[in-house]
Amino acid sequence: MDIQAQLTIRMKKLGVLIRDVRLKTHKSLGECANAIGVSRGVFRSFEQGRKAPSLPELEVLAFSLNLPIDHFWGKDALSDGATSTQSHNIVRLTELRHRMIGAQLRQARMNAGISIKALAGQVGFPSSRLNAYELGQRPIPLPELECIISALGAPIDTFFDQSGPVGEWITRQQLIEKFLQLPIELREFVSQPVNRPYLELAKNLSQLPSEKLRSVAEGLLDITL
């Protein structure tokens, strides 16, 4: 399957997921469009799979609907009950994220030792388009970003927002997901305030060098013998 066919399929799948989350969170097309700073027509084209949002736009959509960003790389439809979260200066945020992703993309390309011309040949995009992406002059549709970073051997999650309101929210969502994956008895233990000293002790021990930790363990062993 050629690259263009892969991009088309990815856009269609992404459109289905976007429409699903909008309907299941009971949001209008206009509300979602406003949330990420695009027109109703553009958002409709996202849902129909004719265009694809950029990663920053997708991050903001997930943030505004209180969804894990990983949902857009899954296959399952959304369950009911999601709620929206507080709003921020979306336009300024997405513009900044576009520039940051462009800089990350350029750094990843340089680290890989690939010229723009060579990369353009691999992914089938014009060099001028790749250059505009790196300079943050135009948003990168998510399927194209995935295609480019795949050619560079970089994982998509390294391009996720790591700071700012969206990045902080993504981090919280990931921590909650990891917590829910713990056995129920551990979750109950962690949830009890009285057990906080034990958790802090475990955290401090985990930060000790291996030799120091071995010394502590040997000391405890001597005490118990």
C-alpha cells in the first residue's frame, strides 16, 4: 500500500473517532470547532475524513472533552459520561504547539542525519511543505506527522505536549491510568492517608544508589537476626 493510501485510511479512521467522541460527549459541531479554534466546515471535514487535524488541535480537543489523548490511536468507541474541562487561550496555545512540533521535527531529522530533500523523497511530500512544517508556518495533519516521524524512527508520544495546561492534563490522565492498572489491594493501600509515610519511604529508597540501598538492606538484616 502506498503512502497516500495509508494517509487516506488514517484520516478516515481518525474522522470516525472524532465524530464518535463529539456525539458521545453531547457536543455540537460548533462547540468542538470553537474549542480547537477552527471553523465548523473544517471540523466537519475532520469528521468526514477529508482532512486531518494537527497534533496540537487533537490535544486540545482531547483536553476540552476530558479524554485521554491515546483514545485517538485506539479502535474502541467512547463510552458515555465524559465531561468537558476549563477553557484556555486555544488559538495562542495551538500556534505555539505548532512551532514547537516543527522545531522537534527539525531536531529529529538532524539527529537522524537526513536532509529535507532526502526526507521528502521518503515520505512523498514536497520539500517546501516539510520546510514550512519545520518552521511552524503551517499545521501538520496528524497522519502526515505520523508518516514523517515514522520515517525518522521517532515515537509519536515524544511529540505530545509535555508542559502547559494540556501537557499537565495529559500527564495527570496517564498517571490515573497507571494507578487504575494496579491491583485493587495496592490502590486501597495508596488511597489511605495513614499509609503516606510508607509511600514516602518507598519513594526515598527508590532514589538511593544501588550500593547505598544494599547497605541499608544489610543493616536491616543484621537488626532482625
